[in-house]
Amino acid sequence: MVVMKDRRQNREVLLALLITLMAIAIRVYGNWWDYPHAYHPDEWHSVERAVHFITERSIRTDFFIYPTAYMYILSVVYGIVGGISKIAGVLAGYGGTLAGYYEAMPADFYIIGRTVTALLGGATVWVTWLIGRALFSARLGLVAALFLAFAYSHCVHSHYATTDVPATFFAMLSFYFSVRIFQGTGSRSTYVYAGLLAGLGAATKYPAALALAPLVVAHLLRASADQEATEGRSNRYLWPGIASALVGFGIGCPSAFFESGAFVTAFVDMRVHSQTGHLGIQPGTLWGYFTQLTPAGGVGLALAIAAGFGMMFGLWSHRRRTLLLLSFPALYYAIIGPYCLQYLRYFVPNIPFLCIFAALFVEQLHVQCFERRRLRVAAPIIAVILVATPAYYCVLRHHIALLQEDTRDIAGDWALAHIPRSDKILVCFHSRIPLPPDSTCRMEETYTDMLHGRYKVFLRSWRTVSRLPCLPAAYRRQAQANIGVYEELVKQTPAMAQSRARPLEYYYRQGCRWAIVESNYRARFYKPWTEKQYPAMAQSWQEFYAALEEDAEVVFRVSRHVRDHPWGLGFDQAPDITIYRLDAQMADAGPP
């Protein structure tokens, strides 16, 4: 009997390992999708600073939009790679330094960073299995791990050197130790591990600090068989656990304590950013992650529905365990749900919990059909297929898109081959098309009416900070100084010229003979929300693009659109790009 049990456990561990390895393979595959360039707009924050930390031999920073734990992890990996490369003689061709290697081949560092993210994403699948097994059963844990292995948004963001997936890993690992506390098997070290990992999660991405909530909930709901006897002892354990979260944050982001003024300023900036959003992005609603963004919640509609049923069943039959499971995602969603700015990547830390609840639904289906011999095996398998297939399809389509050549590469190659080197090219302000910097002229984008609204939010935020009790005197002085700055900016912006696009004639006089337009930037000014909130701005830029179509000659177009599917594929890897030749008659047309 014992031998059979051991064999079953070995099979379960082997299956979990196979699912984890499969998840890693899915996440590593295609992480060279933009080589030798780096088109993701946020990766450079982590990669460039990680290289800076190791080349400058300093961990100090005054940049806190993203905390530094993930950057430190990349720095360690880059140091190891640099050491191996030096021994192998690879660095000899780059001046013998890691900085020289990065300057010559930055794309290699992006691929290494993406691989680190993929490994942490795969490790999260393993931790999800551990949590499912500890709370319910090994079978449920395997189903949850399988769901997460193919969860669309988790797979997509595991291809980027960004902080969302690493923060999810730390939050889930902290939650695993909270589960052990809940089961009454936790010692003082278990509390410390849970708190320490929650702190490291916060030092990777700030909202992951909410992983501390399950520790407290697990302590309150502890399922120890001898609870009364351990009450006093475990209460003493809770405070070291909470304190260790601060230690974990200090380890992962020590500069927050040395540059506290910049740290507080970054927090205010992020609050304003989440309230005001980006131009052209529809403001989110409370349920926007499931109704406005596709696939629903980053996992697909079928899995989201299954998770909802699993949640209801859990509250009915496993209330204490379900409350523990909800302690992180419910609080996390209560904070990010009302944000004006909503991206699927913000929702990534909640995805493993949705997978566990969906697996609970499948497990309950198996239990209900157990007495029916024909259904007890077939019903759960069919449920897994129906729930997971849409997500699997989205992941497949995502990888197909990764295999295709990026339109920015195609447009850049065409421009280098057909446009004279002496001609200036007008490009979008944030364009990443690979062109020589001295040959480009960027569209001037000054959004006075949008800035006015943002300055007012900054002013309200700093006034709120200045009223906080027990605020240190230095912080209060900084807050008062910032209030004065933003009061002046709020007064000035209405008097400034309203936001207008420069006419084509202006750019022609600046030497531009060609223009390259990317669909993702152009589309911002045609969004209904932009037309409603900033009508003058939207009209001005629409007239600018209409003039391009009417007065300039289209010489090249490239499109590689990944068509949306009814199951909810929301991925379009690269923009449509149009290249125009500007007419010489523009030099004398219209005002300068």
C-alpha cells in the first residue's frame, strides 16, 4: 500500500515537472522575436539599469517608477554571463568589458533578460501546482498548473524583460508559505519566508506587496489542530513575518531608503499616471479587465467562467480555503480595477489564482460524476479541453505571430534601400523603426489640454501627501515645494497655445522629404474617447494625417495584422506602416 502511494506521488511529481518544463519551453520560444532590435517600450528600463549597476559597480538609483529587485536579478545574471564570456574570450572583441559588449550588442542582453523572465514564469507554474496540492489535491494542482502553462497573458508577458511575471512568481511563492501557515504546519521561519518573499515581490513591482495580506489571513484562519495551545506562540510569529516583508523590500530596493524623496515622488507620479492614463486608451471600468480587454482577464472567456463557478463552489463547500485563496486577488483587483489605465499585464498576478479556481471547478465535476463509471474520467477531460482550448489557440496564434518578420524591420530595410542618405525622414515621436538617428525628424507632440488635466491631478495628489499625519519635515517641505510648482503650471497651461499638429509644410521646411506613419500611433487620435475629451487635438491630428493622404505620395505599405478571433485573441505583434514622399510644392503652401 505504501509502495503504491509512493509510486502515485512520484507520478504526480513527474507530471508536474513535465508541465513546468513545457511551460518554460513555451515561454522561452520566440523571445528573440525582434532581434537585433528591442521594440518593447518598457524593457529598456530594466535591462539598461541592470547593465549600469554592474558596470558602475553601484546599486544606487533615483529611478523608482519600477523598483529594482528584478534589475538586481538581471545584474547577477549579466555578471555571470560576462564572467563566462571573458573566460571564453568573447569580450576581447568588445574592448574586454561588459559595457563594450552591451554597447555593440544590446539585443543579446534583452534576450537574456527575457529568458530569466521565462524561467520565473515556468517556476510560477510549479508553485501553482504546489499550492493546489497543498490546499486541495495533487490532481487539482496538476490541472491548475496545466491551465497556467497555457494562460495567454502569462505566456505573452513571459516573453518580455519586464517586472509583471517575476513579481507574480514572488507573490505566489509567498502565498505558498501562507498556505503552510493556514494548515498549521508553519513555524517562525515559515512566517519569515512568507513576509520576506512578499517584500521581494513589492521590490519587483509595488502592488505585489499585497501578498502580505494572505499571511495575515492565513494566520487568522489557521487550521491547526491544536490552535489554542499555540495561540500565544503563533501571535509572536506574525510580527516577525510582517517585519520580514520590510526587510525583503529593503534587500530588493535599498535605494528607496537612501533616496526617499525621489521614492515618494515616484509614488505620486504612478498614482497620477494610473488616474489620467494614456492618450488614445479607453479609460477602464471596474470590470474592464473582463469586458474591455481580450481575452477576458488574460485567460480567455471559458477559463474565466470556469473560475467563477469554481469560486462559487469553493465559497459553498471550502469556505476557509477559498477565503485564503481570495485574500490576494480580491484585494489586488479592488486596487487595480478602478484604474483609468488598464493593461492586461497589470492583471497577470491574478491569473494563477483564476487557474486554481478553474481547476476546482473541474475537480468538482469529477467528484459529481465519480459514481457514473462512463463519466468520471470523460467529464473532467472534456471540461479541461473546453476550458483550455481557447487559451491554447491564442498562445498558438501568438507564436505564429512571433515567427513572422516585424513590420518595423521591413519598413526600416525598405527605407535604407530606397531613401537617399541625405534626406530627412519624418517619423512618429515614439517610433522605434531602425533608422539612423541623424536621418530622422520626430513629429512634435505637445498636448497642452491633456497636460492641464494631468497637472491638476498632480496638484491634488501633492496636497494629499502634505496632509498625511506623521509626515517627516523634509517630505513636507518637498510636498509644499511641489504644490507651488504645479499651482503655477495649472495657471499657465490654459494660456498656452492649444494642442495642434504642425502642418506638413513646417516639416518640409525642416528638411523632411519623407514621412513614415505607424498605425498604432495614428489610431490614438481617432479613438472616440480622445475625440470626446480632446476634440481640438483630435481634429488637428486627423487633419494632419488626412493631408498626408491627399498631398503626399504613398510609396510603400506593409501590414502584418493578426486577425481577431471570436475566442478573444487580442494580439497584434506589429503595426501597419505607410511611407510617404512629401511634395516639393509644400514649401510654399500655408503658413510656417
